[in-house]
Amino acid sequence: MIDNKHIILAFTGASGAPYGVRLLEQLLKADCRVDLLFSKAAHMVFAMETDLNLPSRPADICGFFQERFDAQVDQLRVYGREDWTAPAASGSHTAKSMLVCPCTMGTLAAIAHGMSDNLIERAADVMIKERRQLILVPRETPFSAIHLDNMHKLALAGVTIMPANPGFYYNPSSIDDLVDFIVARLLDHLEVEHDLAPRWGNDPN
């Protein structure tokens, strides 16, 4: 049976690690069950863009985030890019939604062409074939014609493309505010309650 609160979250090597960390924190806070998929390049980006000193082994990464975000036992599972026995590799898994945040153009292209050469690509391919929710969060500029063509192909397949383009109408005062704007939109699409950012037409005060 599909579980609405079972989420697959993938971190790749695109710039934007703070988006992924904040999203993971909010999903765990909302009592979601998260399967976290990690690419090798994501480790390098995390070292450059955050103050997190992540271990290399999936089990150790799991323990790190469980302690940092006070997650419940069995609420979080972490898998490496070559872990083909992970539930996300099969259409029989129970997750309703998957997000790749941040998403490299290489990962987006591989998903668009059904490459499935690693667990992240395979999990995304499964979401598409099973007609479940897949959200990609690219952080790149400018987009080339190749990038746009790949996004169009994915959009036609039902994938949501949500670039990390924060709004400014609510007068953000910090980088955290900009991060929360994007994470709030992602949580809205997952139908996960939050209070991260004001909504249009509501008085932020």
C-alpha cells in the first residue's frame, strides 16, 4: 500500500545543499519516513556549502542526521548510489513521492533518458513508470536548450520541475529565509504542513 508520508529524498552534486538539509529536517519534523539517497558528488558540495562534516558510510550518515534532527528510530534510512537492494529500486516500494534536491543537470538528463545507471536514477525511473510524484529541484543558470529540452521531456511525463528560484515579495532578511521559501513550496507539493514562509495575500506580521 502506498504511504503518503513515505518520501524518497536524493541529494546530488548541484549547488544548493542547504535546500536539501532544510527539507530533510522539515520532513523528519513532520513525522515523515525518509529514504535518503546520496551521490558521491553531494559529499563534496556539502563540505563546501554547509558546516556539516558528513561521514562517508550510509549507516553513519543516517546516525548523523538522526541525532542532528532528533529523528525517531526507523524514521530515516540512507542508501548509497550503488545500493541496488534498496526499496526505492523497485516499483513495489511504498513511497508516494520522490524529490531530487538539489538536482544536477547530469542527473536530470539521465532521468529524462531513462538511464538508471545508479540508485538515484533508477528510483526516479521507478517513480515515473509507476506514475507517482517526482519533483526535481535544479539549481543552474542559465539553462541551455539541452537543459530545457530535457525538462520539457520530463514535464510531459508528469514530473514537476521546480528550480530553486526564491521569491522576494515577502522581503527576506537572510539566506535562511530564501532557503525556506523554496522548501516551503516543496512541502506544499508534498501536502506536508509547515509554517516556514508567509503566503501571498497573508499579512506576514
